[in-house]
Amino acid sequence: MDFPAMKFRITYIARHPLALSGFLVLGSNLFGNIFAYLFNLFSAKMLGPSEYGAFASVMAVIGITGVFSQSVQTTVTKFVSGYRGIGKEKEIKDLISGLTRAFIFLGFSVFLGFFVFRNQLSDFLNIPYPVAFILVGLMIWFSFLQTINLGSIAGLQKFQLLAGFGFLSSFLKFAFGLSLIYLGFRVNGAVLGVVLSVLFVYVLSYLPLRSYLSFIKEINLPWKNLFKYSLPAAFSLWGIASLAGTDVVLVKKFFNPSEAGVYSFVALIGRVVFFASSSIGTIMFPLVSERASGGRKHSHLLYYVLFITLIISSAITTFYFVFPSLTIYFFSGFSRSAYLEGSSIVGYLGFYYLLYSLANVLILYYLSLHRTLISAILPFISALMQLWLISRFHASFTQVIFSSIFSVLFLLVSLLLYFLFNERRN
């Protein structure tokens, strides 16, 4: 065995910017996820299965409807990293300032829509908290503005700041959310805590972007190129977000409140599989985008990220299958848990998020290369497939989960076949 060569390869991988930045963000996400875990653990205990199910459903609505703000962040990261790769500083300034002005008004319009139709949304989704939907509108408004800043920070590859803001958001959500629940605001208080955490991070995220802010009246933005990229990106990210939230929303609609609360809690545990490895994909995006803009090779970054994602996700999923009851006890604080009946499905939800994590990496890779058509069509079809399957087959949790697994497996296999086809053609 050639030990010097092996040592060189290990050193090269460890010093790679993707690895260094990935471990930094991964460490920040780890501590941030601890607070996210504690927030959900204590809110589940303080609210009980019925109210926690309602809160989880509201958060799922935020995840699905907030996909447009995620597409804004992806678009900003793509364009900022591209401009950075060819040294266009002025275009970066115009992009940040111009989009901020536009989304102040657009975000207010969305908030107004949620305010007007709060009662109708509450009745349709069987979530008896209309005030929560006003807060959802505020959340989306602030998220529009926050994602412009965070997308710019990611595009500029200031990963330390990105990691810090991610941790701060989780901590503030924990602090504000639990405090408001304790003060008696219950579900509305938990949602308000999330809204306040987004607002605080948004304000602070302006500090590292001071030199990029422009106050001139005339700012020329490449609106055509932005729409050409952001519209299919929105469909793509809507599909990905829907695959992670539709099951929770529909279970709340088709099952009784207590069962829906159990499913929502176990789905959150399953989502840990995705959270544990998602940061490495987030780092890959601007690195691939900048390399592609400069004409440098980048496919090796995809292999690296897929491998790391598979290892991390497989380890957690295996633990879920081997120790399902211990998993529930651990995430419920080792107390007698009303959520223990969900131990029979926790492994399958972990497997679902393993497939989901791999598909998400491939979507981010194609978006970073501006391959927006394939990135939009396949996730959108998969999301509609999941929606249709669960609407038809929801006699048990098992039917719901296998409907989701089938949908995301279709997405992953399709993306891999597309990748292999392009690799062979090139």
C-alpha cells in the first residue's frame, strides 16, 4: 500500500475549500440543530400532540409557501458568485440594492394576502389559528428580504458569517418561541418566535454587506436573466420544499389531531437525516457556480458531496431502524412519551430523507450550472405525484410514507439517469 500517496490524498481532501467550509458550516449547523431540536422537544411537550400538530402544520405551510424566498436566495447566490468569478463588483452592488427595494413592496403584498384570507386558510387546512396565518405572511415578507442578504453572503463565500447567522437564527427561535409559549401564547407564540428570529437575523445581516449597498436612484438590473433563472428555480425549490412538507399538511387534514401530532414529531426526527448533511450541499453551490463561470472543472465536487451525504444519512437511518424506540425516547427527552407509537415508522421516514438528501444535492448541482429546466420539471412532477398519492392512499401512516418514498425515488433515479446520460455524452 502506498502510504505517502494515501496521506497526500487525505491531506488534499481535508484542506479542500469545500471540506473546510463544509465542516465549519456543519459544526455551526450541529449547534444550531441542537437548539432547533430543543425548541421542538420543549414545544411538543408544552403544547401536547394536538397543538403541536397544528404548529408543525403551520411550519410546513411556511416551508412550502416560502419556497419563493428560497428561490430568491438561490438566484442571488448564483448571480453574485458568477459576478465574483469575473470581478464585476458594481453588478453585485446593483443586484443587492435593487432586489431589496423590489421585495419590500412585493413582500408587503404577500403579507396583505395572508391577512385578508386568514380565516379561509384556517378552515381549509383544519388549523384553528387564523392569527398564525397573519404571522406566516409576515414570515414570508421578512424571509424575502433576509434571503437577499444571506444569498449575497453565500455568493461572496463568506461562509463563517453564513454559519454564524444560521446558528443565531436557531438560537433566537428557541429563545423567543419557548418564552412566548410559556407566557401563554401557545401556537401563535411559537410561530411568532420564528418570525422574530428571522427579523433579527435580517437586520444583522446588513452589517457585512455595508460596502455593497447603493442609495442611487437609478439601478439597472438584468431582470430578464433574473426571471429566466429564478422562475424555474422557484418551481424546483417548490418541488423540493413540498416533498418535505406535504405529508405533514395532509396528515393533519386526514387524521385526527393526536395522530397528526405524532406523525409531525416523527417526521421532524426523520428530517434530522437531511439537516445533518445539508450544509455540505449549501457550500457546494457557490463553489460550483464560480468554477463554471470561470470555465474550470467542477464535477468532482458533486462526487465528493454525494459521498459525504450518503455516509452521514446512511449512518443515522441505520440507527433509526435498529433502535426505533430509543430514537423516540432520545428526541422526546428520555421521558414517558406520547409519541412512542411513532417508533414503527421512524426508520422509514429516515430512509425517505436519505433519498431526499441525495436528490437535493443533485438539484443544487444542476441549479448552480444554470440547468434550470431539468431542475424545475422533475421536482415539480415528483411533488405533484406525492400530493396525488397521499390524497388517494392515506388509510395508515405506512401508506402515506410509502407514497412519499415512491415519489422521491422517482426524482432521484431520474436525476441520476440524466447525469449519467450527460456524462457519457460529454
